[in-house]
Amino acid sequence: MIDMKGTVDELVRQFEAIYVEHMRDLPIVNGRLAVEAVGFRQFEGHQLGVLITPWFMNLVLLPATDRWADNAQGTMTALDFPSGKIDFTVTQDRELGTYLSAVLFCSVSDIPDQAKARDLAQQVMQNLFIEAKSERSVSRRELLTGVRRT
């Protein structure tokens, strides 16, 4: 089984390569955006932040342990944050090892520029650590706006 070894810089390099080699000319790509890691910080000993690409934006957790190394590719796992539970998908990657991701935007075509994408990513990271008033899972909309349904 592939275990953890990815770093934030390696994550960015890998997705930049994917963009250049496979994605650049596809119609789903927003040419006003670039690959960028935003707001990465320690969370329970792991690295957590937002990955912006010209075709999606995800919350990403790069494990510092082998906690999810035996989880199959594509399985889901929920993590508890102050804002609530977030469902992550496990990825087993030959280069990065095991990492977790949660989709924020499956399409970034409406984001006007990198500055706006960065602002959205920073808002997600801020909202993720605002204490929830209930135990239920937090939605992507709530993460982006900081407004929780009751």
C-alpha cells in the first residue's frame, strides 16, 4: 500500500504537471486561474488547506501519519472540524502517497480571477474553524459563506 509522503509543494507541482500535460486545452479549464495551495496549516498533526486548480477547488489534507494508508482509493472518511463534519475522499497516489480531499467547487468556470479564488479559499479555511452550533455535517455552501442552517 502507498503511504503518506506528500508535501504542499509536491501537491502543487503534481497538479501543475497535470494541467500542462492533460488539462490545459480542455473546455472545463478556467484560463484565468492557476494551480495554487492556499491557507495550508497544521490540523491534528496533518497539513490542511485548499488546492486551487483551473478546473476545480478542493479542501485537501496531506496526512503526516499512515492513518488512511490502508483505505482503498475512493473511499470516504469524515473528519470533525469546529464547523462540523466534512466528508473526504481518500486518494492513493503513486507520487504523493495517501491524501484526502473534499470538493469545494467541481467547476471553477465562474470564478473571475486568481485573487477571487484565493479569497474564497481563505474564507473556507476561516469558516472551517468557526465553532458549530450543531453536530451535523457542514455543507460546501456553509463552508463558503460561513452561514449555517439551524
